[in-house]
Amino acid sequence: MRTSAPTARLTTLDLFAGCGGLTRGFLDEGSFSTVGAVEVDTAAAATFAANFDPRGEHTFAGDIADFRSVPDVDVVIGGPPCQGFSALGKRDPADARNQLWRHFVRVVRESDAAMFVFENVDRFAKTPEFELLRRAASEDGELADFRTQVFRLNAADFGVPQKRVRTIIVGSRIGPVAQPAPTHGKAPADGRGTWTSLRQAFMQGPVVLEPDVREEWLPESSIVFGGQEVPGAFKLRDLHITRHYDLTSQIRYAHIAPGQGRFNLPEELQYPCWRRHTKGAGDVLGRLRWDEPAVTIRTEFFRPEKGRFLHPQWQNGGVQVNRALTHAEAAVVQGFDERHVWCGSKAEIARQIGNAVPPSLARAVAQVVAQRLLVV
């Protein structure tokens, strides 16, 4: 088992790394360095490498089942794909994605890590796979010398302008960690600030994103990663562009005030299929609120018909913004800043953003993990 002296830099290996939200948060904590990542999606792996591994020497772009050169690290971090568990999916017990946690367990064992951090959607704690993971870390299990703690954390409680609840499982061979302490709340209390609103995030934060944007494509730019040419690396502001919306769509969006959704449209503007379905997802075609955090950002945030993703500006000085969030706005809602660059097509980058762990949430977890590791 690896242990580190208080002056040593702790090491992480990021599995199912995506664009690197977990790694970004661990590095921002200040005690950690990354020694590598595993990510099957080439564009996401390229994004990770562009940010944390410029030579691409330690980013494995492939199936985790084929990842065999496991380095020794202090902490294994990662979030297996959540679509098999998500309430939005079919929740098929046979979904192959629901078995990827087994490879997470294998790598933890082979890495000789002292701790692991496993992130997933809120409902993961109610799945059979969760119980199997807990059993692996119990007597006679594959991780019998680990003990696990489960935290249900809302990203908004850690300064992220988004109400995004996640299950965080911390496994440790060296003793328990403290509960990550919220820095923000719905109302101020005990020295905590209030949740970060979209107005603060877009107009008053370190990255100011004006609501007026143009219909554009991403810049013509590419890098070579793993012998393949990948679009990028794009700066955050390169992603602050919108798609074309036809006149009928713009008229629909103009009828929807903050907090409203498809049920507030007049009948003549309803999609034919919606007229037959008067129940169901109220967030569809919904408009966000300026003075609240966003709802959970998903991978198709650029399609208003998929959720509450319309820009929150509404009749501000007679001006409305009748479009979905841009990729840059969605990245800011996830807590990324201008340090982070992005690789891939617009659709690929959208998946990376929607699947990411907010760095501020990851940093809060990293703090309690570092506190435990550095007293060993």
C-alpha cells in the first residue's frame, strides 16, 4: 500500500476520465498530481491530454478492459458511465455499462492505492451494482481491506451554479474521511454563502459571457492525438456560439418565461405529439431562472426540447434571449473556467460537458481525501 510523507505530492489515476473534471478538482486542491487516465472516447481522451498530459504519454484512449499497465498511485478516481443507472435511461440490469465498476475494482487492487473515489448519479446508491461494490469492500471481498463511505453531495453546495446531486463513494485502507463541508447553501448560514446563481456565473464571475452570440461553427483547428486528427484544442470562448433556430422555434421560446416549460405554450404552438400527452416531463422546453442555479446539465443541453435549457434572460430591458445554452455557458454551469480547453466536434464536446464532474465538487472531495492521506 502506498503512503506519502506530508511533503510529497500525492498521485491520482483517473478512470472513465472524460474531459477531466475530477482530475481538475483534485489538482486544484493543491496536494495532488496526475499520473494518467483511462478514457474510451477518443475526443474526451484528447481533451484530458490537452489539459493534463500534453505529450499524451499517460492517457490511455481505449477500453478499460484492455488497460493493463496499471501504475502505483495513492488514489484511484473515476466515474463509470451512468446511463445504465440514470432515471432518464432504460435502467436495464443487463446493460454492459453497469458492469464497468468491476474493472474499476480491478484497477484499484492492481494500483496498490490507499484510497479510491467513485462518482456516479444519485440513484446509483439504489442499484444492485452499488451493493456489489460495497460487498467487494467487505470481508472476503476483492477489496476486503477497504472500508467505504457514501456521500450524497449537491454541486450547488460547493459553489457550482447547478443543482446536480451525485453519489460519491470513498474507499479507504487508512481510515475514514470527514464529510465534505458545504461552502454554499440555499440560504446563508454558518458562514456559508448562498448558492451561485446563473446571473452571477454568466455576468459577474471570472468568465463573463454576454447573452448576444452569433450562429457560427467551431474554428478550423485540430491536434494529433494517438495518431488521429481531432478537432481542437478550443478555448472556452470558442464554444460561445449558437445554432440556427427557425422562426417557429423562436416564437415558441418567446412564450416561455423563467421557470416555465412546454405546458405554458398556447395550443397552436404545441408540437402535435405534445397535444396528445398532457402529462410527463415539465422541464421540457423549459427556461432557466437568472437568480437560481441551473438544473442538472445533460449531454443534449443545446436542444431546448430535451430539458430546461433555455437561456434565463427574459424581457430584460425589452430583450429576450430565445436560444438554448451555448457550449461555453454549459461548461461554466459545470464549473469550468478559461484554463480548460476542449477537443472534438460540437456533439462530442457537449457529451464531455454533460458527463463531467464539476471541478469544485471534486475539489471538496479531494480536500478530505488529502487530509486523510497526509496524516498517515
